[in-house]
Amino acid sequence: MDWLQAELRKLSYLTKLINLFILKKILFETHHLYYWSNFRPIIDEMIVSENFEINVSMPRRNLILQQNILKKQCDNLSIKFITADSEQKRVEKIYNEAFDIIIVGNVGKLNKIVNDKTIAIMVYHGIGLKQSYYKDINSRINIRAVESSARFDELKNNGHKNLLLTGYTKLDRLFTITDKEINSIKKSLRLDYSKKTVLYAPSFYPSSIERISTQLPLVSRYYNVIIKLHGFSWEQKRYKYQNMLFTKMANKNQNIYLVPNEQFDIIPFYKIADLLVSDISSTLFEYLPLNRPIIQAECYTLRLKHRIFPHRFWKRLDLKRWEDVDFVYKISNPEDLFSRIYYALDNVKEMQTFRKNASQYYLYKDDGGASRRLIAALKDYK
């Protein structure tokens, strides 16, 4: 029997070796353009690995500007971009391709594009303060990448069994982005190097934009102000007034810079900024590895239905997670913004320990290895 066990071990080893060199056909279903920031580090690792045939697609909508931006990204990486004349044809084309692996940022049309043998992976697109993280669930997901031990335990306690603790793939770029790229972006912004730089990165809704925007011209007299909007502020009609507001502001104020939609990767601007201002956006957590001051603006303008029925608004939020945020300076009055920025930048070390602890709690490992951990698990997945 010993010889049989030895032969079986050899066979198992050979099978693993063969599988290592078989290309896995993979699709990144990029539901919105801003999901690409979560997928790009995984793709970079897969290109190095050379074990994957990489494809990318995006749902076809009436406006194809976002699709054109994404296709250009794919062309630069020599990756196939899948599209069709209609959304129905696109979905059919993907299904017929019978991908080995499909990675999504939300459930979207997952059930329509996977076949029985496809490994479906969720790399969720945001880690902010909204309840959607726990509601965007589908039993068809084989692997759900999770960004922290705390979130892993919470999902596990709720009965989820498809979990993989990886860290947050989007933040891998904090460790791989080159100084050359950072300096190139700095040069294009024409920053005043005698001033420190504030990054304002709000959510689209509920948002601090209407109230905080009134204070940014004042802030810009003393600091560079970079405004990085959520993708929906460019893509969706109901939020387009937000980019229009800041386009006018940037044109009128010398030290205010609005990042265009084409530059959807926020990572370079994290590296450039000395301080972040946000509201309920994932950026509150994404900025933590840099251990620089963060201001949370709790100055929201709510829709009429949420003013009449405020419980509907609060149901959208992860209140426990919100209450646990202790690593930011919070303001509820927009007129406090300038004084709080001044104080935070003058006392950078004051909350360093809180930020460091929060980074470990909310983001697992600050090592740029989330994508590698996901790919390693993929190679071993049966």
C-alpha cells in the first residue's frame, strides 16, 4: 500500500503542476468605472503571474463615456475589453464565454453571466458607513474577499461561509505607485509648494457637499485644496450638479483643483494630501495607512423624504460602525472647517495612535499584499 500512496502523491503533485500552467480565463465585471480602482491591483498581480487570460467588461448604458475611459485603461494594459451593441447581447456574450473566474464589485447581473463551473468572487467596491455592504449578498458567490478581521468575524457570525481574509485590494497601490507618477500628477495640478494640501473626497449621498463647499474658497487662501468626487457625481444625472458646482469653484479660485472623472484613481491624491476631509465615504478608512489627519464633516443635506422620515435615512447607515469611528476630527458646523484643518495640521501627532490602531482594525495588514493573498487562494481553490 505504501507504493500506492507514493504514486498518488506523485499524481497529486503533477496535477497541481499542470494546473499551475493552465491559463485561467477570468472576467472583471466592472459595474461602474470607480470599481476599477479595486480591480487594478489584482490585475497587475495576475499579469505578473502569467496564469490568467484577463478580460474586462462594463454594463452598457445610454452614456458610454465611462465605458470609453475603461476601454482605454484596458488597451494600455493589453487586456481584452468585452462589449456589444446592447446590454442583452453583452450579457449573452459573457455567459457563452464560460469564464473560469468572474470577479464582481457588487451582485449586479452575476446570476446571468456565470455558468455552473464559474468561480464567482466578490471584491466589494466600498468599505464605508453604509448598510449596503451587508445587503449586497448572493449565494452564488464562491469567495468573498474581506478587508479586515473584524468584518470577517462579523460576517462569519451571521452565517457566511465563503469568506477570505485578504485586506483591501484597492490600497495595494499605496505601496506600488511610483514617485514618478506622483510627481507627474503634482506637476499637472500646479500646486503651490509653499502650502500644505487638503483633499476633499465626499460621498454622493448623503453628502456634505452643499454645506462644506461654501467654506472651501476660504480654505484655499491658506492651503491647496484638491477635490476628488465620487464617480456618481459625474455619471448620474441627479448628482451632476455636484461636479458643475466644483468646476465653477475651481475656475474662480486659484488653489482649488477639481480632479476630472478620467483620473478616477484616488490613490495618488492620498499620497499627495497632508489631510483628508470626507463624510461617510470609504475614503475615511482608505486614508488610514498614511497616518495623516482626517476630518469627518457631519454636515449633510438630506432629501425631502429623509427629512420627513429620518428613520429611512438612518436605516441606510451602519450606525455601530459610525459610532466606533474615533480616529477623526468631527465637525457638524461647516464654519468650523477652517479652524479644524488648521488645528489638525498643527497637531499632526495628536491622533497618531488612534489612526494606527484603526488601520489595523479596519484594514487587516498594511503591506500591499491583499491582491496576492486573493490570487494565492484562487490557485488553491477547488
